[in-house]
Amino acid sequence: KRTMIAVELVSDPDLIFLDEPTSGLDTYITISFVKLLKEYAIKSGKTIIITIHQPPQEAFRCFDDLLLLAKGKTIYCGETNKCKKFFKSYGFVRNKASPFSDFVLEVLVKEKIENNAIQEMIKQNNLKYDNGQLSTYKQKTRNDMFFDFKFNLKHILLLTKRRFSVYNLTMGRVIFLLLKLLVIGLSIYILHDQTDKYDKNGKSEYSALFSLILIYNLYMLFYFAFITISCSGAIFSILPEYKVIKREIGVQSYSMLSYFCSIYIFEFIEQFPFVLIYIIATYVLLKKFLSFLTIFISFGIFVVVLPSFILLGSITRNSKLLYFLIAIPLIFAFSYTIPFHTVIEDPDFKKLPESVFNLIVSINGIWPLSLFIHLFLYIMIKFFTIERLLEIVPLEEKERIIKNTLEYVYKTMPPVRMPIVTYICYSILMILVYILLCIFLIEIMLQPAMRMKFSNKK
């Protein structure tokens, strides 16, 4: 009992409802407990409602208001110190040797509900509150939806700390760890091989041009694959603690926004070291091709797309289905490479129909990682690649090179070709939609079951 009450008090509720909290306690502890609650209510300004069968007289005096029920009927509802006078007005006089709490219980137990005096007391209470009108209620089969978006830093830090306290190295985490290390190693090996080819082809303008474009493409695609594998573990962030969180959300221990933020912070901290290793390793390898700004852009992509992976984990609590959902980011990672390969190898759409090409590009436009990686590609080509290309190719081909290079970016832009400012706004809007949708789906998943069912009997 003490633990359950303490758990409820953590969320600092304005109203506390305790159902028979003194059951099983002796008289002394019951009195001490009720006095403690009285002191807490006064100091904190909270309202405490207690159901109790036969309180000791000392505990009875602590109550400000009293509701007496007999067979579901309200006998008295009002201030405790006026209850004695109310009973006396209907002919129920207490024996001076008997405590008032015992006297009230004796009346409710011994007197029949059909007693005229009791019926008058019930009628008086009905007239006092609803003029004797019967209330009608619409029967519900589910709870009302309630979205709590209050930001509470204390709750966020507590939830995040709890996540780390129960963290363990499962087989799934080990597999993701090995995959991340594999992608980092593979990326470094292939990019290093391409930089060697670029150095060897430095004397040939067009060979160097081709190698440079290939390096940038590989850098983007490998980073896409790495972020996909690294963040896919976030899909399983909700399931392990589902039962505990559902109960805590059900009693409003913290807001849904606080819970979402705790998931995000935990996943961010868990993935951060590997993302940092990848970004620094590839930058050191390609520092003559990349700007220092690319480190911040690469890191920014990781920050903004992480919620989209958490969203996939909020779709279902079926563990087997979650493993299939991991395939969604992998499919997007594969489909993102198709437009680039087509533009370079099949610009006339002889192998791949143009309608299929446009469909793939459009589908890529619903995945935030595809959007921000492409925005990254635009920044790289617009502000870094073109300048480097102009150092390689003859000056008379400057305009053609700029036009063709940017056309390459716009043609593969998901979901459709659009001005870059519009594209930036669309990308930001999509990630906001994913965040809100994620919170909405988590709320639905954690919606508590009905705690009360109204009888069909009239």
C-alpha cells in the first residue's frame, strides 16, 4: 500500500483517491496514516478522497467532509461536523458513551433502507444536489482520447535515467552493433579505394570528374545506409517497457511528450558514439573533398531523422511484426540508390520506364532520411563540388557543367522536382508530421483499458 501511494504521489496529482487504504492496519497506524494525509493535504493544497468502513474516532475527526452510503444510496453528503445535527433532526440520537463513527455505522447497518427516516434523508440529499432528477449516462466501451503535451524536464530526466538503469546488452543490440561496425569498415575501405583512383586519374580531366562525382555519391549512399542500420534499433525502444509505461500513462504519471522526449534522448545517446566515429572517420579520409561544414550537416541529419525510426516502433506491440518493420528503412535505403543509378547509366530510360522512375522518386519523398540526404547532396554539389569541378574542367565548359550537375540533383529530387526553398520547407514539414504522428500512435498504443463498465440494467 505504501509503495502504490508513493508511486501515485510522484506525479503530484491535484486529486488523490484512495480506496480503503487502511484495510489490514491496526488502530494506531490507521490514525497516524489519516493524520499524515491530512497534514499533506493542508500543506500541499491537494484534495484527498478516502473510502473507509469504520474509522477510529480520532481518524474520523480528521475528515473535513463526509459521504455516507447505504446500499448505493446517499444518506448524507456534507461537512463532517454537521453530520451529528443532521442525524439528530431525523430522530437518530447518539449514545454519549458511543463514538460518533460507531454510531453512524450502527444506524446504516441496523436500520432498514425502507425506514421512513432513512428515506427522508435520501430524499433530502437528492433535492439538495439535483432536485430529485435522475441522471442518465451514455455507456462507453473505450476511454476518451487525451493528449498531454506538457513539457516537464524533471520527468524527462527521470524516465531517461530509468532507461539507462535497466539497459542490457541483448542479442539484438549485439547484432546491430556488429552491423554498424561492418558498415563503417566497408565505407572506409571503398571510399579509400575511390580516392586512390581519383589521385591516379588526376591528369585526366574527365576521369577525375567522374571519380569525384562517384566519391560524393558513394559518401551519401554509405551514410544513408549507416544511419538506416544505426537508427533501426530505435524501432524496439517502446516494446520492452510497454506494460509499465501503459500503467503509468494511464494514471497520468507524466505526459506523452515527456515520454517521447525520454525515448529520443536515450536513443540519441546510444547511437551518438557510432555516428560520431563514422562522420570523423570519413571526413579524415575525404578531407580534401569535403568541407568541415559537412560534419555538422551529417550530424544534423542524424538528429532530425531519428524520430521517424521511433515512429515505426509505435505502430504495433507485436514483436514479430516489428522485425518486419525493420525492412521498411532498408527498402528506402535501396530505393534511394535507383534514381542515381538510372540517371547515370540509363538517362534515356531504355531499361527502366520513366513512369517507374518517377514512382520510385515519389515514394522516396515520404521518408525523411531520403529527403534530408538529398538536401545534403544539393548543398555539397552546389557549394563545394561545382567549385572543385571548375578547377578540373576547361573554363569554356563552365556553364554546361553547372547546368548538368544541378540537373542531376533536381532530376532525382524526391518526391518531385521543386525549388530548393520549397524543398527545404517540405522536408521540415515532413519531419514535424512524423514527430506528431509518432506521439499520436504511442498515445493510442498506451491507451488504458476501461476500468469501469456500466451495467446494462436500468
